[in-house]
Amino acid sequence: MKKLSVEILKVENLEGYYKGSFGLVQAVDGVSFSVNKGEIVGIAGESGCGKSTLAELITGVPKPLLFHGKGQVFVNQSPIYIEMPQYEITKFNRKMIKNKVKKQKEKVRKDILCSEIGYVPQASQNSLNPVLKIKKIIRDVMKQRYPNYKAGMQMNIGGELILSNDHIINHLEKLGLDRSILRKYPHELSGGMKQRTVVGISTLYKPKLLIVDEPTSALDVTTQKILIDTFLDLLNQKITDTILFISHDIPTLAQICTRCIIMYAGKIIEMGTMEEIICEPLHPYTEELIHSIASFNPDGTAETELKAITGNPPNLREPPKGCRFYPRCEKRKDECRENEPPYFYPKGKKNPVACWIYKR
Ligand SMILES: Nc1ncnc2c1ncn2[C@@H]1O[C@H](COP(=O)(O)OP(=O)(O)OP(=O)(O)O)[C@@H](O)[C@H]1O
Ligand SMILES: [Mg+2]
């Protein structure tokens, strides 16, 4: 009998922009995809293509200056962006409406962000408060979710009644961390340990979805491998149901992901299984991305000539009208300049690709 897939994350036509004195940057522009239980899905693309912005938008509590434009995100079927009734704003009710919106956001933050989504932001291993011991950092995180939390308190997390201290120690041990780290300051931990601590804190509530943004980028190859195994363990031990793994490094994604999404200038341009993306890339940009990976023969010589993608991605303050890859594309046609490509499903493929060359 065919196993039914359970959709943990669904992103529908999501748009997000930064707004400030610098103007407006449309960093995520009409992104849609879904992730099922048990999957590890990679998000790849050049620096500045919107990977971290997409992660922030999925959490529902984007950082300052980043705003949700359109679209919706569902985590375990719950919408992240609550649609407020259309109020007529007057000077008398403005404060009341502001408070209502604030309360709704707070509710999402507590109900969904803390318990359904675990988020490890880019470079978060460096943002552990340097003047607090790990124990205190964890206590502060627990307090955000449960304001009355005190160390040693009995709590109900993920349906289990547990002693919180034991739970924390047990959880950290599952991530390969000794209980002694609780008494240490962040600067006393190695880069890999700090990263595992951050992952441990983000998965304390057994989130259905874990989003990790460039978790291995600052680590050496051995430590990278240990961390990748840790993520696989988290899934096997059912601490999380699915992982969204963001990295600009395709070889890293190939070690852990089943599927991969390729972004370019705020949009998804192609998605497929990891094997399809590496062995049969369809979009000219994905092709170039794959060709820019260094691979070596056993004798140390380069297997293929290393090719960098020429030119730069477009400025997202004024994105070009047609295909955003047009100025850099070696396979461009005239129609690409003026018309934005829709998604095509090339013959024999299940996955979409946004490129005019697949128009039938
Ligand atoms: N705080 C901000 N204010 C204004 N623009 C921003 C801000 N943060 C990011 N951007 C812009 O949004 C776009 C997407 O940036 P984002 O950080 O999401 O890219 P990324 O794919 O994660 O890059 P990287 O691989 O370098 O981490 C870029 O054009 C970037 O310059
Ligand atoms: Mg980023």
C-alpha cells in the first residue's frame, strides 16, 4: 500500500520586501513550494538571492525592516500569517487595531514559532550571548515560551511530562553534547559545539519543521560531516519531522538533502530531486551553478574545467522586466528579455523550471 505523504510546510506565492531609507528591496518574489514529513529539502543559490529572507518569512516573525507582502505559509496546516478583518482605521481606533495586530503576532510567535518551527538563523552560533552561561541562555529561551518557567520545573513539552532539567540534558546528549556545556560560556565552546548548541536550543520543543540557514558554512569538513549526521539523527529520532536546509554549497546539500530548490534573484527557478539537480540540471543558471563546483580526479588534477558564472545578479531594488537571468544567460532568446518566464514542466519531468527554452 502506498504511504500517504503528510505536508508539513506549504509556501504559497510568498512575497517579502525590505523597506527603509535605502528604498524597497523585493527580496522574495512569488515563491511557492511544499515539504513533506521525513524530507530534507535544500535551498541553494548565489549570495543575495533571498535564501535567508525566505527563511525569515517562513517563521512569521521577520526581522526589522523585512515585511511580509503577499502569500501565505502553512506549517502543519496552520497559517502563519493571520488575516485580520478589514478595519476602517480612524484616529480613535488606531491604537486598538495596533494592539490587536500585536497580540495576533505574539500568538503566532508563541503557538507556532516556539513549538512548530525550530529556526537556526545564519551565523547564529556567533550570536549566543557572550556574558551568559549556556544554562542561562537556555533558561531565557524557555522563559520566552513559558514566562513562569523556573529551572528544575516540571513541564509538559510535546505531550510528555518531564523534568525540564533532565529533558534539557537528555536532549543535548542526543546532539552529542556533554552536560558540562551548561556551565560554560559560549567562548569556551568550539565552532562545531556552538552550532550544535544552537541546534539543540532550536529543537527543545521538538518542532515539526526545522529551518537551518548555512549551518555548516563556518566549519571544517570533519565538523561539517558530524553536524550533518546530527541533522539526520534528529530526523531518525523523530525530534523533528522535516528539515529545510539552506546552503549556497551544493556538495553539502548533496550529502543530506533528498530534494533541492534553486533560487535566483528572489524567485525559485527550478526544483527537483538532488540527483536531478546535479546530474540533469534544466535551467541554464542551475547548469552553470553545477559547473562551478570544483571536482578532482584521484591524481589531484581537476576533473572538469572550473567555470565561474560571469556577471552579477540583478539589483533587487529594480529587478529587470523579463527573465532575471537574461543578462548572464548563454542560452537567452529575444523573448527572455521582455517576458518573465512562467513555470514549464519539460517532457518526462515532474518538476517545474522557469525558462523559456522549455516552452512547447
Ligand atoms: N536588512 C536588509 N536591508 C535591506 N536589504 C537587505 C537586508 N537584508 C538583506 N537584504 C537584501 O535582500 C536580498 C536577499 O538577501 P538574503 O540575505 O536573503 O540573501 P541570501 O541568499 O541569504 O545570501 P547569502 O548567501 O549571502 O546569505 C539581497 O539583495 C540583500 O541585499
Ligand atoms: Mg543568507
